[in-house]
Amino acid sequence: MKALMHRHRELCERAVDPLEIAAGLEAHGITDRTAARFRHRDVFSLAEEMYARIPRDGDTAPRPPAPATPPGRAAWIVLTLLPGTLCAAAVAGLRLTDGRPRLVAAALGTLAVALALRAALRRGPLSAATHTGGIRTCWLVGYALLGDGLLRAALTGGPDGLPDGTAGDPWPLTAAPVLALALACAPAAWSAHLFAAGARRKLAASRGLTDFSASVRPLLFGTFALFLGALAILLAVTGAALDEPAAYPQALTLGALLLLARLLAVHGFGHAPTLLLTATAAAEATAVATVFAGRLPGCDLLAVPVETLVTAWGPAAVPTTACGIGALVLLFHAARRLTTASAHAPTETPT
């Protein structure tokens, strides 16, 4: 026990309660099995003894005041609103221009939205120390914009050219779901903020690791449902404003996938989101590639699975299935990872 306390002395000295020590021990790989070697039933029981043994100035350590409004909150609020604002301007530019000016508007709009999104993900509740694959995310959003139209055109022998953004284009753009996802950056940030703040409060109030996990799980599902509700409203608004289908299935599953991936990355679990985003992007790319490969002599069978799926459910079935499976896997993973105390160990609040 003395060696263990010496190894984690700094953690014990700065801790304001046993749960903070338990979170730190868990983050360092100490499990209930390890605690059993010290004759304790779990990590929390071990942390309680370490908290009681550590010498402190005075009888009790002062408890830090409740966190006030995080510094720089106004900055990250503005940053999360920028992607949606610039995306709306870009869509308006596409609708109001033609020919070469439309191409310029599309290029400038894409660049502006990408830079705004990058800035929004570097500050505030969505900032993460680990990266979850920007290229893969760009592919998924790009597929939401162009993929359904490309797949429909490919199955009918096209496309005969690049999309021009007009309503009668055989390879049409679906701007409504992409605009809704850009606008949803603000609800995503607030959902992440509410989850992190709520988890910290429960960490301070919980009497054990099991109690903490049981109280955080509904909070996770609640904030996740809150975000999906906000995204559904934004899809309805953007669909009506642009006179396009709202594309609820593919947009909601993609939004769920991206939010869960970001939440896991924010709390230090970036490996699984990267793998799932890669697999989802690969599945969408493979679906389109097999349709084109099916045109080669003797390769008709390659396109049969996608053709069958699209015939039964439409082109939206491809992204909905790929993103839905990825989001479901990440939801189970998040329910296991984000309900541990180590995921919410006190760190410097990002601004």
C-alpha cells in the first residue's frame, strides 16, 4: 500500500474526494482485480483508504467552488454557429448563381465551412486531444451531399457529367441534410457541454463507481436523444426552406455517428471512433464502386447486392445502413466507456 501511495502521491494530495482518486487509479489501469490484491472489494474502496491515509494540512481539504461560467464560453458559442451560418450562405450562393460563378461560390463556400468547422472543433466542449479522422468525416458529409444522386444515376447508366446544382440535374445535390448537419454543430456543442457538466456533478455526488455509472448512463442517453431531436427539427426546417426532401434516415444516422465519435474523442477514447468512421466511409465508397464495377464484362454479380438494396429501400438505404450500424456500435461503446469515472477525471477546461 505504501508503494502504491508513493506512486500516486500527487493524485492523492490534490484530490478533494475519494472518487477523484478512484477515477485517477482507473485511468492508470488499476481495476477491481488489482484492488483485491490490497484486500479491497473494488477500486473505490481502495481509493477511500488512500484518501484517508494521505497527510493534509488541516482536518479537511477545501472543496473547490462550483465551476462558474467557463471562460471563453461566448467564443465557442459563436464558433459553433459559424459552420451553419456559412453553409447557409454557400447554399444561397449556389441557388443565386449560374455557370462559372456557381463553381466559384461552391469552392469558396466549401472552404469557408471546412475552416469554420475546424475552428469550432478546436475550442469549447467539442475540442479533443485526439483526432477522429477529418478526411473520413469530410467523405461522409460529401456523400450526404452527392452520394444518393450519384448512386441513383449510376444504377441508370449515368452519370453523364458533373452535377450543376439545378433541380433537373440527373445527378442532383441534396443540400438540406448537409445544411442541417452544419447548423447542428451548435446543438452538438451544447449536448457535449451538458453531458460533461452533468457527469462532473454526479462524480462529486456519487458514493461509488457503480453508483456513478448508473447515474451517468441515463444522462448520456438523454443528451444523445436531445441532439437527435434538435437535428430532426433542423432537417424539417432546412427541407422546407430549400424545398427538398428532409432525408431524415440518412441525416439522423450520420449525425448520431458524428456526435458519438466526437464525444468519445473529447473524453479520450478516439481509437474506436476512428475505426468506425473509416469502416463507414469505406462501406459507402464500396457500394458506389461495386455499381460501376458491375458494368465490366463478367462482373454483373458485383452490383447485385447494392441494386437489391436500392430497389427495396431506395438510394438512402446505403448511407442509412452504413451510418446506422456505425452509430449503434459507438452507442454501445460510449455506454461502456463514458460511464466510467476515469472518463471524467478533472482536466483543464477547454476554452
